[in-house]
Amino acid sequence: MDRRSRHTFLALIVLQVLHSVEEYWGRLFDVFMPARTISQLVSSNHALGFIIVNLGFIAFGFWCYFTRVRVGAPTAWAWAWAWVVLEFANGIGHPLIAISRGTYFPGVITAPFLLMVSAYLGYRLNTCRSK
């Protein structure tokens, strides 16, 4: 994996941080049953559960970056692709839900950036792999 791909992966994780902040600010855990259910597994306080789950998710993203992607581990490409798929779906899902509901849906502002950066990272990974 080349340097630009590694930096793009890091940018994707940082964007996920911003996305999680927007979801928290918009109280995704109050308006989206899957988020509420996952939050409840961690705490009876939905907001606190949401924070804990998201901190774990973000920590996992940084773990992937620092221990796999940045150091060029043999599994780096697979980890990066997993994040591409996840964030691409995230980038599509929020706008679709917002459109179907006809109103703001938490995460819809940052979702297009996740979509663009994940698509670019997927392109980079595919291009670098085929060389």
C-alpha cells in the first residue's frame, strides 16, 4: 500500500470521528432503532452508551491504521478494504434515510465526505494492487 493510500485511510478514520460527533449531536440514538439498541447494550443511558460504542469503533479504526495500515502489515490491504466497504455504505445510507424521511437525519452532513473518501481509497487500493 502506498503512502497516499495510507494517508487516505487515516483521513477516513478522522472523518469517521467527525461523523460520530454529528451523529451524537443529532441524537442518532434517539431516532434510529439500531443505534438505540446497540447503545442500550452498553448503558441504560443511551447517550453514554452511544459515546462508548463510538469511542470503541474509532479506537478500532486507529488501531487498524497504526498496527496494520501504517506499518504495511500483510493484512493492511484487507483491513483497508473492510473500512472502504463499511464507510461507503455509511456514506450512502445516511442520505437515503434522510431522503426517505424527508428531513435531516443525524450524520447526513458528513456522510458525503465518507462516501467520497472511501470511494477514493477503494480506487487507490485497486490501482496500487494491480501494479
